[in-house]
Amino acid sequence: MFGGLGPARARRKSKPWIGLAHGCRRGLRHFSRVKGEKWWRAGEILVERGFSGPPNVQNMVMRVALVAHRLNETNLRLVEAAPPGVDIEIVPPSRILGLLGPDDAALARLDVLPSLDGIEPGIWEIGRLEADGVQVLNRLRTLLATHDKLQTSRTLHAASLPHPRTAHMIAASAITPIDPPVVVKPRFGSWGRDVTLCESRADLRACLDELSTRTWFRRQGVLVQQLIPPLGHDLRLVVAGGQVVGAVRRRAAEGEWRTNVALGAERESTEPPQAAREIAVAAAAAVEGDLVGVDLMPTTDGGWVVIEVNGAVEFTDEYSLGRDIFSAALDALLAALADSRERAVAALA
């Protein structure tokens, strides 16, 4: 147990621990008053209670719950970026019901399960918040449309956005309607895990035979996707409140065709071209995403193809476009909230 900012600084110099009062001192006001504050490694599961209860009527502020299971860097930095008059706290979904009212808001940051067989627990709670009249950013339908790559594909095609042809296979023995080369990937996936490039039908059959032993395959099948010839790099753009607030170019590691940072790719700060910005904003709108990451692959003719839309996108300072990305993202989200409420009031007038 530790308390005060002095021990926090000393601790962070020796090990990558994050104290709630120090790491989130601007937003987590309730946590900062707790004696003997708890500490977690970055990314470790959050088990502490979020908002301590109804807001103090003598000091009304806008309350935003960042609904998530983990204290990763992105979530913590978003909390730190809270402007005056806004109280943001990270709250696990199991503790969220009953803490927010119609004047509050929630940002859903549920991710894919490490087992790749679905979304983290909390879907029901997000739906309940919406039903209770709480304004939710990244609503339930957005989480489903982004984490379920089959639904992502259907949504992007319905919006006439450039996206690889995709087939859903539920048996290893099924004949795919897409000729190789193809990319095989889990229906719920992340970090580049179990994503395979198959150059021939023999490769594809061997890949499907191997993947068919996975639990996620038996539950949801697998996606087979037309290969967009890799050029060794791609763009990831962060879209918040309908505007691009951050971007990086990701360069694949030597000998690797995938551009996932978890597989050794390197991030480079970049200024995305206007065409890429427009496609990213359109993709975010198609899934009704308030804060999403859009992965774009360049084509040999100078165009862009949407590969994935990430509903729990993580980002770092490298993504910043002229200003701090965390402040830019939060400002865009708060502006979207204010605009939505103004429209709701106007509709009742």
C-alpha cells in the first residue's frame, strides 16, 4: 500500500507500476481520496470500484465513466486529459450499473478476449446503460460491428467502402469461394494472432485443418479474406467524434507481412493524406463508432482499402497530429456529446 505522490514517483522509477492517484490524478478524484491506494501494473485487470456514488450536488460536474477491464496506457491517458468540469473514471462493467444517471455519459472500451472467441464481459451492462437513458459512446452495436470482423465486413460493404472480399467458413472441409492468395483470420481477433497468409488451396486446407482444433474456430468458424498485396506498411487512423485525431504508419518487421506492433512492426508519426482521412471517417460512421481505430492498407494504384475497424483502439503519443492525441480525442468526444444533447433538446422543443 502506498499513499501520496512522493512514493508514486519513486515506485515508477524502479518498476512500471501505476498508482491511481498519481497516474490519473486529474480525473480519478474519488480514487485519489482513498487511503492506502491500490496499485496495478499497466494492463492488469482492474478490480477496484469506480465512482463512489451519486455526484455531490454542491459541486456538479459532468461525469464520464470509461467502461473497461484494464488500466492500459490509452485509458489512463484519456482520464488524465479530462478538462476542468469533467470527472472521468475507469469503471469495470461489473460495477457500472446504478452509478450513472441521464446527465452522465459512458465510453465503452471493451476489447476482444485473449482467447479470441468473443468480446470481454460487459456487453449486457452496456446495453443496460443505453436502456436506462445513459448516453453511451461506442454503443453496443458499435462494439459488435467492430470486434466481430464478419459484421465489420458486411457493414463496410453495405456502406460501399473499399474492403477485401470476405467469406465465412464454418468447417475445415468447406470449399472457399475466394481463390488464393487469401488471408485466414479469426472472426474475433486482435494482435495478429492466428492470422495466416495462404498462397495456394493446399496451404489453405492445411491452415483450416490446423485452426479447426481451436476453441474459437469451433464456436464461430473462420474468415477467409481476399489478399490485398502487402507493401510492407499501412496506416492506422484514430477517429473520435467524427474527425481524425491521430495517425501512424506501421512498418512490418523484416520478414513479416503483417503490420501488427505485437509482431514487431514499428510505428512512425505521419500526416495522413486527405483521401485516407475521408475513408477513415466514413468507416467510423458506418459502424457508428465514437472512438475507433481504422486500419488502411495502400494499394498499388495509390488507393486505400479498409482492413479493420478497432472498437477498443490503443494509441500513444506517436499518433499525435499537431497536438496531444489524448486531449484531442477527448475534446472531440465531449463536443460530440454536447452536440448530441443539443439535438435531443431541440427535438423536444
